[in-house]
Amino acid sequence: MASLPSQRRTIFIHAFLVVITMVFPAFANDPILHNDYALKLLEQGEYEKGLDQLQKAVGLSPYDLTLRRNLAETYTYVGMRQMEQKIYDAAADSFDHARELFPDASRYAVLRGIALHAAKRYEGAIYELERARSLGEASPELYYHLGSVYYDSGDLSHAVEMWEKALELDPSRSSIRELVDKTRRELVLETRMDKWFSSRFSLTYDTELKSLPAGRILDVLETAYNRVGADLDYFPEARVQVLLYTRKDFKELTASPDWSGGLYDGKIRVPVGGATELTPLLRNVLVHEYTHVVVYEMTKGNCPTWLNEGLAELEGRKEFNQPMADLGRVARHGGFLSFPLLEQPFSTLSGRQVTLAYQQSYGLVNFMVARYGWHKMQEILRLLETEMSVQDAIGSALADYGIDYSGVVKEWQGNMTKEYGEQEHLAPE
């Protein structure tokens, strides 16, 4: 007799379960039956239903190691899928359920630690990863992740220590060696840096910049936390680290292009130069870089550069609004940079193009917020979080306006040409 196709076989098993539960109620309490049905559901990608069946199986036979292992591995697989979807808190919960079944298995603690780190829950991540160490886990991956959490939480010494342990186990990991070298340079700088704290920020700055009012800088950042949060309806939970450098140290540490006024790489890094007071331009830069924190967390990093920089410019310009000469020139005479080009990092552009790229990004984002409202911008960012392309995110969010990505750009360009063209032909009073 030929075997049934897998889908029909699953339907058959399900029907069999229903019938047998009605006719022979005792069979509904058979853990093996629930387990077998769960495995068929998992083959079909029905993970929630499979989990439900395995939970029933383990509930009926809690000491059966095979059933417990099947349930733990299913939780793990679900957690991995949630990590891919960047649902980090949910993934941490799934790995925790797996760990509850096998408390002495270090693997589940490692996975939960990685998920908590991705969710920026640093204390919990360190606890889980250190717990894995105490259970005997000693792999380059464990030490890499543990070092990364220590680094992101601001404990550079422990970060270097963990990464060096990873290199002892696997000296070929050149990327980890680069992290060690970079962090050692940061440690040298930190020996002459002071720290201040507020409720949401930690501020580290070079003692050469001690004339800068640290308290007022933190006030600017706290205000940005509330204002940007209100605009984008998002308030980061983890404390944000902000580091102020001399321009020389910033250049050596980050290798950023000369035009860079700041950097967000998990920490806000700002070159202050010879500033001795909190100028409007410095306030602009601080708010600009903080906006990158919010956008990155909202979209999980899936944001085109023009949208990311445009939002940062829009918020920063509330502190200090710089001239828009390059945008005015191309609006009058042509030469807009293409927005598909501006989806990529601006580091690939020439110096003159960079100035125009920032102004175009600000111009388009400002136009979109004014035309469609902050609620539509929030919707676009949340769609990007789901790994949607910017074309699809804008098209979906603005569907009720009957306009897509390219339509928005054309409308904005026409508006700019009209605005600057009219300015060019104004008669003197």
C-alpha cells in the first residue's frame, strides 16, 4: 500500500485523534500520542500547535527525558526563528522555557544571554552568560558574546579579558583580535576621562574638555529623549552611552571621514574639537546622534541612510538650523542625488555630495512629516522593523494617499523647485 502524502497523513492523524478522544477518552491522556502528533505538526511548520501538543505530553509524563528533550528543542527552534525576526524578548522567553526543562544545560543559558544582549538587557545577558560559564561552557563563542555584552555595558576591561580568552581557544579569530586592539585604545583614552550620569545617559568625556558643562549636556540629552520619543513614539529602555573626544582622538579611534560630526555605533561618539561651551551646533550634534539611537532600535538597523539621517537632521535642526545652499542650488538648476543612491552609507560619497546628501535627506523627511504627519513616519519605521524594504514600507504606510516611494520623491522635488525658483525670482521691495 502506498504511503499517504505528509499533509494528508497529518490530517489523518488529527482526525484520528479527534475520533479516538471521543470514543476512548483514556487515549487523550497518552503522552506518546501527543508527542507523535506534535512531531507531525512540526514537520508542517505548525510550531505553536506542536508546542501545545508537546506541553501536554510532558505534562502527562514529566520525567520522560525524550519528551522533555523534544519540547526543549522545539522551544529552541522557535527562539531561533524569533531571533531571525528580531523579536528578541520573545526569543529570550523561549530559550528560558527550554532551560527550565534542563537547568544544567549551558546551551540554553548561552542562547538566552545572546537574546537578552540583542534586546539591550545587559545585566540579564551577563547573568545568563556567566551562568553558562559556571556550568562548564568554555567556547570562543561564549567568550565573544560575553565580551560584547561587557563592552556594550561600558565595562571595557572585562570585555578585553573575555575576548582574550576567546583568542586563547581560537587564535584565528581575527575579528575578535581587532576588537581587542580597538578596545585597548579606548581604555587608554578612558584613563583620562571623567564620567557623569543621568537617568537615561552616561556621559564620558576627555579631561581636556573639562570646561564643557557636563550637567547641561546631560540636560540636552534628557530633553532629546523626551522630544524625539514623543515624535517617534519610542523611548529606549537601556542607558545610552555618550562619549566626547578631542577631534584628534575621535579620528584615531573611529577612522571616520573628516566631515563626520559624530558617530553612533552602539555608543554616541562626538568630536568636540576646541569647544569650551555648549554651543547651538554642539546641541544640534548631540540631538542628531541621539535620534540615530531611536531609529536604530525602532527599525533594528533596517533603515535607509537618507531616512535615518533625515530624521536626525530634522531633530537636530530644532537646536541649530544650518543653511541649505546646496539644496537650493540643485532645486533651481537640477542635479538632485538619486534617493536609491542615498539609501547606502554616505561614506561612499565625495565631500560635496555629502553636504547635499544631508540636505536632501532632511528636506524629504521634513516634507513627509509636514505632509503626512508623525504617525505615518512612525508607521514607516515600524514596517521597516519587519524587514520590509523602504519602497514597500512607504507604499504601505501611504497607501491611503494613493502615493508610493517614487511618487513622494517626485512630489518633494517639484515642491523644492517651486519654492527655490520662486525665491530666485522675487522682486526686491
